[in-house]
Amino acid sequence: MCIFVAYATIAAAQNYPSHSVLATGTWYKMAFDRSGVCRIGSAEIAGLNGVDCSKIAVYGNGGGLMAQRNTNERTNDLRQVAISLHDQNGNGRMDAADYIEFYAEGGDVWVHNAQSGNMEHRRHPYARYNYYYLTTTANAPTKRISNGTAVSNDETEPINTYTSVALLDNDILNTHETGQIWVGEKFSVTAPTRSFILSLPGVASGTSLRLRAALASVSTSDARFDFAYNGSTHNVTCTESRPYAVFTKNYTASTANPTFNITYIPSESLAAGYLDFIEINATTPLSYRNGQTEMYNMQHIGAGNTAQFSIAGATTATRVWDVSRNDSIVEMHLTQSGATATFTNTTETVGHYVMFDGNSRITPATVTRLDNQDLHATQGGDLLIVAHPSFVTQAQELADLHLIYDGISTIIVTPEKVYNEFSSGKQDPMAIRELLRMYKKRAEAGDGNACNDAREKVVAEEGVQKDPEGGCQQQSPEKGGVGHHRIADGPERHRSTTVRLERRTKAWKWA
Ligand SMILES: [Ca+2]
Ligand SMILES: [Ca+2]
């Protein structure tokens, strides 16, 4: 058996910082189960009281599942997001009336499907909450929401509608036990028809609705769903081999509260049908409403394009943020003329805006003080144990045994610490893979991570002359390389134990 032991200090690969931002300073962790403009003051975090405004920063990587493809762009630590800081008396300190605002994303997100041209919801299959991290001791330059300026060109497009989205998606049953698809309302032979009403504030009669829905049937024969809206019926067939059907359909709205009727027509009495979700993109007049309104713009998209957006019914309290990029949010410059407010912006890509009044806010579901942590500063051992805090003691016993008998160095981490640094706090298995990927990348940068002397031509430890067929190259730690031992059966055991005694302090523990 060949066991590789890395014990030298390895230079960090360039694309991973040497330390997490969470390594130093004072931190608070905030959980969000929905997206929106969030306001935080000393009422939400008492520790904000009296702190230097210039030291406040918020970090977070946004909602949604981490990318699963290795080729996708990924964030290598928590990323700072832009905030708006309101120091009401201008004294540079956070007082009771002072607060910050930023745009928080929940675990679920909406993404633009370039093929269909519509926004589609992406439910996070593993996490209900997304997290943001607030520090009151920022060392790095702090990001603030910038104020937009008027932009225009000869062909600035007037725009007075936006795409709103609506969703009905209940997760009650995991029909095929994949953990990914959770269906909701049930249909049966005895209860074949159900009605669903969605709310599309501001949608007027006659505007277009683009619907995407998913249905599932559990039966050993074909089953049909009749999906009806406004006198139009669409047939959806599920079969035993293809029990899950996603379909799209375009309608013309008749009201702002469309009712969809679904009837399940199976071929057998014990069959069961389920609705997974109904999702709508609606062309909605751009008018101001109280609270917060999420708006997407898919009009006049193109390189160098600009548009002027007109908001009907606006008041002096109306504000609009361009939240297309969470780390560089821009507050749109509104020009008020009577009850209409306008702003201009580039429309090179699909835009995501939130329109709100100064009094509306979402608040975190929980706020907790977070201890410093720094998995980014750890170098890969031979073995990684991800252990729930309840089992860290047992994991350490296991690590000690491996060290004593096999010379294996172990890093013990809890899932939450991995999530904090690699998935913005969300429970996401990709975060654990990303931690391992960081170790791998650093090992590659540190001059190889594999035993390149399988026949032990080089003596690895002090004065131990070994069989020329055994051993492995050891690089000098001073050279920043990776040292490897081939721990073999028989006499080599003694060396393993020696390794253990010397390295006992090298079993990292991050409970
Ligand atoms: Ca103040
Ligand atoms: Ca569902």
C-alpha cells in the first residue's frame, strides 16, 4: 500500500487566497430565506453600535447551487458585496438611527435561459437559506453602492414594461428519491382536478404570459394531464418510462390573478399525479407599487445599447437599484416629472432591478456572531474528515490512530466551516469538493502531488538506509515542495511510528 504524506509548507496556488476573509476581525453571519433589499442597524446587530462606519463591510456570494462543472467560474472565498451606508448625523460612527442597506439573495434564484429567453427559477435542493457575513473591522477597501449617472445615445430605447416572475412550487414528496425533484399537490382518480391561482401584481389584461410547468405521474401506464387556462387546454402525457414532464406554453393574461385548472386522467385506478411547479414570466407595465418589486429587463439587449425606463405612479420615495451584479450594485439616478420617474441605463445584457420604497426591507431570519476561521490557511494533509460537531472527538480519535499506525496526517473540518468559506454558508456538497480542489491545486503548484519515486530510490528519513525497491522521494520543506513517504508493511512500520511522534502536532483540527 502506498500512502502519501505531505508535510512541507506548500506555496498557495495563485487562484486561492492564503487566508479567508473570516480569518481575522469581528464577524456576524446573517441568514436569508428570500431575496430583497435588506436594512441592518444596531437593532438587528447590537455590535454595530458605535463602530467606525468606514470599517463596515458585507461579504457573500449570492444564492443558488454552486457550479458543478469544473470549467465553470467559481468564487475562491467570500466576495465583498456593495452596501449603502446611512450615517444620519454624519459623525462617522454607527448610532441608533444609522443603518446599512444591501441586496440579499435567498437560497433559490432566478436565472435567464438564453434559449427560451425567459427567467427560470432554480430551487436550491439542499439549502433553504443563503448567508451574508458582516464585519465591523474591515481591512480591505469597503464596497459601497454607487450612484448611477444618466447615459444615452442616439438610439436610446424608451421602455415602460418589465418582466415580472411568479412561482408556485411546493415541495412535499420526493417521488423518485433523487433528492432533486420534489413535487407538491397530488391528483388521483378520486380527486382528479385542482385549481391554482398565481398573483401577478400590475399585470393587465391582454399582456403576454409565458408559462413553464412540470407535472409527474406515478403509474405503470400512460397518464394525461389537461392543463387549462382561460378556455385553452394543453395536454401533457406522462409514461412509465418518462413519468416527469416539463412544458412551456404562452398565454394572454386576462387578470392579474390567473387561475390554472389541472385535471389528471390516468389509465389505472391506483395512479397518482403531482404538480411540481408553475412558473410565469409576465410582461408587466412599469409602475410603482409599495414594497419591493423585482424587475427583469430583456428588451433592447445588445452591445452599446441604452434605454430610458419610465416608471408610472412614482413618488419621491421611489428608488431603483440595478442588482444585475451583486458585488457592484448601482442606485439608478431617477428624474421625477410629475408622477413619472425615469432613469437611463445600458442594456447590454439582461438586467435585474429592484424597485422599492425607503421603508421596505427584508430582515435576516437569524443573525449570529461568527468565530474566526481560516480553512484557506490549511494545507492538504493525507486525509480529510468532514465531521458534524457532535462527532469531532471521535474523528480526532480516528485521526490519531491513522497517525500512529499509518503516518497519515488528517485535517478535521465541520461542514459549516467549509460552507462558510466555499459556499457562502449554504449547505452544498460542492463546497467540500471545492476545499479538496484548493488542496489539489496548491499541491500541483507546489511541484507535484504524486509519489514520483515509487521504488524508493531516495532515502526519506534520517539515516535510514532502505531497500532500493522501497521508498519515495522527499523534497526539502525549505524548497516549498511536497514531501512524500511510501509507508510500507513490515520494517517500515517503525518509521511510521517515528513519523507519528514527530508529527503529532500536525493533525489539524477545525471543530
Ligand atoms: Ca452616526
Ligand atoms: Ca416542487
